[in-house]
Amino acid sequence: MLKKTNYFACIVSFSLSLIAILLLMRIFHLENLDSISLFSAQAGLVFHIFMLILSFKLYNNANSKDRKILYWLVITNIGLFLNDLAFYFLIYNPNNYYIHLSFVSFIIDIIPYAIWLIALVIFLSKILTRELFNTFRFLKVLSSLTLINLIIITLFFVSVQSAFDFSSWQNISQILSSMIELVIFDFAILCLIYSENKGFSLILAGLTVLIAGDFLIASSYLTQGNFLQSYADLLWLLGLMLVLFGMIYIQQKKEYAISTWLRKMNVIKSKLASGAFNLSLLIILSISILIYFTSPLEKTLFLILPSFIMIYSVLIVVLSNIIAQRFEEPFKKIEHNIEALMSKNDKSLLDDNFSIEEFIFLQKFIVEAFEVKEEKDRAQREIGSIATQVAHDIRSPLAAILMLSKESSELPEELRLVLRDATHRIEDIANNLLHKTHKSDLHNQTEKTGLFLISAAILSVISEKKMQYKDVQLNINYLSQENAAFSCISANLTEFKRVISNLLNNAIEALTDLREITVKLFLEADNICIDIADTGTGMPEEITNKILNGEVISNKVTGLGLGFSHARSFLASAKGELKISSQGNKGTTVGLVFNKRPPPIWLAINLTIHPDSIIVIMDDDASIHGAWNNLLSATLKKSAEIQVVHFIKALDCIEYLKKLNPDMLNRVLMLADYELIKQNFNGLDVIALAQLNSATLVTSHYENNEIINRAILLNTKILPKMLVSEVAIDFLPRATSPMSNASIVILEDNKAFSDILTFLCQFRGKLVDIYHDPYTLFNALDQYDSSTIKLCLDFDLACPVNGIEVAKKLHEKGFKLIYLASGYDFKPGDVPDYITVLSDKMEMLNL
């Protein structure tokens, strides 16, 4: 089968052969020099016609962004055509080159010459600044090249003394144009160094050859001889050919996007071409300067220096790119192999045909690394499968245990709580194992962190350990500094409990004869600290240092295990600190240090009792009632009017509260358990039915978000049952608040913004009351007329409930004018009709 004829290759071969024939005719004087020059000029005009057509085609096929650059290529071609046309009729035909041109002829010649020079400078500079250099770096490179240009131009013009013996328009223009042409050479070579498109490379090489030819024409003018004229004409013709071939190639390949013409500056080909050009230029200039000042050679030889440097630079850059391509091939093979391994993991697609020893080693290393990765992924998938099965299998028995614990009313509450907490922790650990062994979850699952009571979490784990080791001689003592019991930290609660549990396990395993462990909670400045001290064998200093330095330790003889490894990773995520002090045969103290955080608004850190309070205690565990009596005994002595009423059943409590008149109901302080076994109500149900203004939920369910949200909206704070003994009791006279004169009430958690609102409202003559959390607002509602007061609520209140939920509660209490001030875009149905949404918080000033 015959191959399709490559017409482009045929045209290139024919044109280059023509140049070669003309050159041979010039060298061996086979034809008159003027005839060769005249033929070159006429052939050039023909090439110009095709160049103009192609430049317009490139412009039309380019996108709008590239057209702004290619526009200057079109202007360059128009200028070149007019320049050669003027040169042909003013110089070649009248044989007028070696005498002074008239001023009119000079102007006709110089205008198109200036057009193509300036247009070409703009064309190349726009490409460089858009695709390669930022403005600062471009100016930096240009300043270096300008210095080199000055050296070249100086050597060029001082080579012929006669050039400065007279002054003419042509003489002056020759100096200026030569400097501009050197700038064009600089820009063309820079583009050629980073050129990735063959067509663009041909255009750049052609422009450089054009400039080289023009310098030889300038040399003929300066020497007033025609020896170099025909060589200059041949170079000019060759430059036009190369530019034309470049345009044809781009048009043929349809590679119109300028961004594809250049490669990145930091690739091998660019680095090698740039280095080769810089080095060769430096060597040539150094040798040229040395020869000029030391050699007896004729100085006129330096007239061909610029043309020589330009042709030589093009050859150096082209050869460097060819050599760099050979170096680049193995890297591209490596890149292809990596992509094949990453996308399909198919070794049959690998190209391992390398001849260089270093690349053979690199290929082998990459394949082995992917094999190791594949093995790890396979093991990870297997572990994930096991974890998924474990998590699935464990949930059913866990659910059964939870249901049994709720129904086992004969179990003491303390045992029920330990059973429930232990069950939940097993479930959390199983879920955590599932998340950590699935790759998709590793990228998408973020560790759930939140604010929690550190003392309650510790006591929960201690209770679990006491039940676990109830048949073993073991004392676990818990000591809490008076002001540390209600301290909070922000971390993952499940992981924190795991850390405490593991450290207690380590401490227990280290015990010998005196089996005692002390857990101490205390404050240091803004930090909350936990010390877990055992009376065991202690640890050598070497082991302690290894643990603190992050080395993996597993030695059950010394009471160590994986607990320290997990503790270190947890402390890193929680921004905590690990401390260890140990003495041989005396024991070890492990310290954990965390940043203390303010407690949540729902936490009851104190109880306020008034001289006429009616304290209603509701709990289904009889022992709790005795504990409350002991705790309140000192306060009861302060006022004989204080009443304490105990209830075990919710229905009895509800009936009692219904019989109270409104005045007595306002005096009630209710302390209610949440979980009431085998009863149809929980503690919050009773508080809601009685519509109490002051209540505290005393429960072990303090971590349940649903309970927390409902408690806030019922103006009820939560006291963890295990911290009842730590709560402060304030005995205060009952204060009565007069009706407020404010016309606007604002609920805004941001205190700084609240101060600004207060100032602006006062400036406008408006009275405003501002509250920072739902509790303070609910407690002050009696001061306002529900039909006239304007309630403005922020949506995001920095607490578990939002402004819409608070607004619903206020509407239930009879308030009419409720506004939601927020920048959120709410969907239809998100906000009830009785709430007016303000688009901006500052709109509150206009109410």
C-alpha cells in the first residue's frame, strides 16, 4: 500500500535545496552576486504573500484571548511585506544601496521597517509575560540581556571607524534599529528555549535568522561594500522560509492555542536549553572581547559577530532541546509507568526498556513500592471486612443488654449506670474500629470533638473499673480539687474514656502488694490536670524517657502496654500534654494536662435556694433522697420556711404540683431525675407539665444531646448525678424584678456586638435589654408585656439550641412580636409564620 505523500516535507526539502544551491553559486561564483540578491528579493516577496494569508488564518482560528497577541503577528507580517517591497523598489532596482538615500526615500523605507520591528517586540513580549514570566522577573531578565546587547552593539559599531565619521538619517536609524533587533533576538531566543511546538520553534528560528541577515545588510552598509550583501540576502530568504514553514505547520496541526506552544520553565528541556545558551553566549562574548583587545586580526571581522551569535544561539538551543529530549524520554517512561500502576495497577502496561543503570534501579524501586502498597491495601481491606463483621455482630447483643438494663428495676441505679456506660463504650469502640479500617472513612470521617465534663467522664470509667475488679483487692481513690469538679475540656469523649481506661489498666497491672490507685483532678492556671498514681513497681528512667519521646513501648512486666501509644495520639489531637514521674518499687504517676474550657450554659454548677423555697425532689431511687437530705441539711437550718418534698413516682409529683397556686408554684425548685424506671414519664415531662420556672435535672444522661436541647428550652439546667456532692448551694433572698421600660429585647451571644447595639440604640433614643443566652432571657420574661415587647433573636446562639427553637418556646408563652435577626438564607418552611425574619442584624435598630 502506497504511503500518503507528505507535501509539507516536500516543500521544506525543495526550499532548503534551493537555498543550498544559491549558497553554492555564491561561494563558487557561478552566478553574478547582484543576480543572486535580486532573485532572493523576488522570492522573498512571493513568500510574503503566503505568510500574510497564513497569519490571517491563524488569527481567525484563535480564541479571543490569543487574538490579542496574534494581532501583532499579523501587523508584523504586514510590516515585513511593506518593508521588503520598499527595499526592493528603492534599493535593488535603482542599485541605490551604496549612496545616501534622499530624505523622502529614507522615510518610505523606514516606516514599514519600524512597524514590523515594534510589532514583533510587542508580539514576543506579550507571549513571554503571559505564559512564562511575571513582570518583575521579566524586567530582571531583560536588564541582564540589555547589558549583553550593549557589549555586542559596541563591538559591532566600533569595528568600522568610518561609521561614526559622518552623520545621516540612515546612519542614525541603523544604530537605533540594530539595538531594537538585538532586543527581538533576546525575546525570540527566550521563547525558543521554552518552545514546545515545532511550528512556533520554526517561526522563532526564522525571526532570528531574519535579524541575523539584517545585521549583515547593516555590515554591507557600514563597509560600503557588497561582499556580505548576497549572504545577507540568502539569510533573509532563509528566515522568511522558516517563518512560513512554522505557520504552515501550526495551520496543518491546528495547534492554535498559544498556551500549548510553550512548556514549563522547570522541566529538563527548558533547564538544559537555558543553561546551554547562557554558557555558550558567555564564552563567545569573553573570547570576542579578548580577541578584540589582544589579537592583531582585522577589526572589521567583528561586523559579523551579531549574526554569528544569533545563528550559533539558534543551533545551540535546538541541539540542546534534541539532547534534552533524549534525557527526558526515560523520565516520561517512568511517569507513564507510575500512572499505569496508580490507575490500573496493571504491570503488563509498564515500559521497562531502560538502558541507563540509574533508571533501571528507579523503575525497580517504584514497582516494588507499589507491590508493598498493594499488599498493605489488601491487608487493610481484610481488616476492614473483619471490622465490619465485628461491628455488625456486636450491635444486636449490645442492644439486647441495653434493653435488659432498662427493664431491670431490681438493680440499683449505680449498677444500671455502669452497665449502660460500659455497653455504650463497647459500641463506640466497635464503631471507631469500623471507621478507622475503611479508607473512604479515613478521608471523610472527622473525629467528633465536643465540650464535656472531665470529672464526670473520669468517674464513669472509675465506676466501670470498680465493677470489673470487684472480686480483686483494689482501691481506686478519686480526689477532686474543690473548684475543679465542673471543669470542661474540648476533645473526643469516647477516646478520652479509652485513654483513662487504658492508663488505669496499666496502673492495675503494675500493682504488687499495696493495691491502691489514686486519681486526682486539679487546676493549674488555665489548665486542668489529671494525675493517675499507682503503688506498683515503678519504671526505669530509660523507659520513661522513651515513652515521652514517642517510642513504642509494650512491656506488661512494668505495667505498660498500648495505653501510652493511644494516649500520645489522643493528646496530640486534643493539644494536651503527657507527664510521667516514677520511682522504683514506689510507683508511677502519669499526668495529663489539658486546656480548661468554660462550662456549657446548661450545666448546673450551683443551686440557688431562697428562704421560702419549696424544694421538690423526684427520683425513683430511695437512696438518692437520703443523699439530698444530707446535702441540704445545713441550708435548711437557715430558714424554717423552706419546704422539702420527696417523690418516687412521677404521677404523685404531678398531682402535688397541680394543687399549688401560682405563687407557690413560682417558689418551687425542682430537683428531678430523668430516668424513671417503669413509669410513663421522665423528669423533663414532669417539668414541662408543671410549667416550672426553676428546675434542675439531676441525671446520669447529661451527655445526651436531645435531653440537653429540651432542658434548655424548658429553662432547666442539668446536674450530673455523680457530681451532686460537688455542687455549690447559694442561699439568697428572693428578689423581685420590676417591669422593664425597654421596647426591644435582644438575644445575642456575641457580647462585643451587643455593646455596639446598645450604644446605637441609646443614640437613637431606644431602650433595649440584651441577653446572651436563653436561660437569662427565660428568667427575665416576667418583666415584659408579651403583647408589646419586641423580641429580636439571633439564629446562631453558640449553644445546642438555635433562635428558631427559642422563638417557638416564646410563642408558646404568648409573646407576639418575635423577630429573627440573621444573615442566613432560610428556605420556605424553615421559619414559622409568627417569626419576622430580618435580613441583617442592623435592621433591629429600625424596629
